[in-house]
Amino acid sequence: MYTSNENATILWPLLVYGAIVLSLVAIILGLSYVLGQHHNERATGEPYEGGILSAGTARMRFSSQFYLVAMLFVIFDVETIFILSWAIAFRELGWYGYIGVLVFIGLLAIVLVYEWRNGALDFGPDGKKILAAYKKMSHKPSS
């Protein structure tokens, strides 16, 4: 069993560390308040977005294509992390890990083809529609 004396010796470094952190935070905030600039100009309260003045409302509607691209990025980004983790532990995992990552990459390829066929990766205008309209215009008799 631990006595109260042993618990106190284990706990004191944590308390000292906490006191040091809190005092550093107080010193840094105090110095930034004392040494910082105090001004109240017209643009002080405006949000800064790369030097461009904001106009309009923040309630703009985005195309669903924007969210689809964002979700695809996150999905493939997380999958990249899994593959890199496998590469780090390659020697320990052996052939089972190699077969597992091959199945994983195969599933990624199948999902990518599925998304491509469903039009999730079509970001611009449809090329077939553009060609059909061009052919229609070129076959019109001139008057």
C-alpha cells in the first residue's frame, strides 16, 4: 500500500509544472496587453480575409459538387494515412499485411471507378453535350 507521504512526493512535480504553465500564460498575456498597440480605427473590427473587404452575407449557397469534392478529399486523405502506416510497419506485418494492403488498395480502386462512373469526378461541362452541340451547329445549312 502507498502511504500519503509517497502520494505527495509523486504529486508535487505535477503541481509545480501546472503553476509554471499558468504563470507563463499570465506573463505572456500581460506583456501582450502592455506592449501591444491600442487603436480603434474604422477597419479594426472587420474580419481580415487576405486583404479583401468582405461584402455580402455569409449565408451563400455552394454547389453540392463542392461538398462532394471535400468529402472525396477527406476520404482519400485518411486512406493515405492508413497506407503510410502500413508502410512504416511493413516488416512486422509480413505477407498478411501485404495482402491486406493489396485488398485495401483494390477496394480503393473499385470505389474510385464507381465514383467516376457515377459522375462524382465530373467538374466541368459534359464533353459529349458540347460535341453534340458543336456538330449540330456545324451541320446547319447556311442561309
